Amino acid sequence: MNNATEDLGIHQGGSNRPTAQKPQLRVGTMVWGAVVLVLGVLLIIVRQTGLELDAGQTAMWLLLGAGVAMIAGGAVHLLRRK
């Protein structure tokens, strides 16, 4: 079998129906979704309360948290597969 048919879940010989596979949630999608959500919430809080946040420092902390979450999520996924 070649990789193109394996990726689609189609096996040569026999039926060409795709096999039913449970779609997996990607860690990166969840992390970047959380980053966008946190930015939106922070923006609303800052506008409503009049707080002043340093944009550079806020972005740095958000990116640090996103990186840690991606590494942790990847490690958990790797440990589950074994």
C-alpha cells in the first residue's frame, strides 16, 4: 500500500470503503483557541475596568503559557500512544 491510500484509510484488495476513525482533537488547536479566548476576555476586562496592561509583557506571558501547554499536551499524547 502506498501512503496516500493509507492516509485516507483505504486499503487495497477488498473493499475500498474508508475505515471509520474517531477524529482526534489537536493540542495546538485547543491552545491557540484558548489564547484567542484569553485575549478577548482581557480586552473586555481592560476596557470595562479602565486597567492598563503592558501589551508586550501580556503577549510574552500568553506566548509562554501557550508554549508550555503545547509541550505538555504533546507529552501527554506521546505517553498515551505508548
